[in-house]
Amino acid sequence: MSIYTSFKCKCGREFVLLSEEVQSMKGYLVCPYCSGRGVKKEKATNSLKECMSARAYIRVNGYLRQK
């Protein structure tokens, strides 16, 4: 079982959630950016770096931000 699951919304943004929380969740999953329900599961891995490797992330004042 993988620890992290990445999702992509139809608005173009991507986010990562813990797989355990996704499985225990009731209801449906919405995008945290646009509140849209058009979310697709992309990849499930054990490493957070693997989930983030295909995306465009930058460091801004020590924090990881999506481009």
C-alpha cells in the first residue's frame, strides 16, 4: 500500500493527499483550489518526491509552491 496519492483537477492544479485519509473519507473529493469535483487520481507512491517529480514545484522562502 502506498502512502501518498496525487490528484489533478480539471482547473490544471495538482495536489497530494495521504492515501489513508482518502480511503477513510466519506463523500466525494473536491479540489482545494477551485472546489471543483473534476478530480482525477494520478499516481500513488511511497515517496513524496516521486509524487512531486513530474510537476513544476519551486521553493519560495523555504516553502514548496506549485508554479
